[in-house]
Amino acid sequence: MEFLKLEIVTPGGVIFDDDVRQVTLPGADGEFGVLPQHAALVSLLDSGVIEIEKKDGSVTAVAINSGYCKVDEEKTLCVVDGAVALNDGDLAKTLEEVQELLQKAQASSTAIATAVSKVERIAKA
């Protein structure tokens, strides 16, 4: 099976850097998925959740407030202004951090609710 290198970078540093099966990104024109060997593109990213399917098939998420991504056949680079990674710790704290991040970005209440719902779904899986 082929994998895609995914790197997510914030002003504070790299928060994700690994090979993945696929990634779903919150593009400015709607969500889109990226698989290995994807055609090259550059896209603005909107407030939302990056869903990552890891090499082992597990799914994780990173909530972002805005940014852009550069996709080529072997690597996807996301440069974002702010991010909260889903971790194995306290789900309630993570959800609070996601809401705070998106509210600072002045995301719509629909975008906030959608992001929180995705994070909850992934955390429970």
C-alpha cells in the first residue's frame, strides 16, 4: 500500500509529521480528500477539522482555524495559523480548546458545531 507524507505546521512548530493513508482537509471551497499520487494543487484552508487516516488504519484529527495546503504526489504540507490536535487525554478539555480556537477565528456557529462533532466522533472510535 502506498502512503502519503503529511506535515502540519503552525507558528509554534510542527504538530504532525508522518506517513498516512489519506487526509481530508477543510478547503475554502469545501472539504476534499487527498490520497497518495494526488494531482498537485494549492488550496486555502478554512476553519474546521483535518481528518487523518494513519498507516495502521486508525483515524485522528487536528482542528485548525485557517491556513493553506500544498499537495503534490508524495507530500501534503499544511501551514496553519492555529491548531489543536486530538490526543488520548481529556476529551472535554480538547473540545473546549477546539471551540476556543474556532471562536477566535470567528468561525460560524455551524463550523464550530461541525468541528466539535467530528472531534467527538473520532475520539469515540
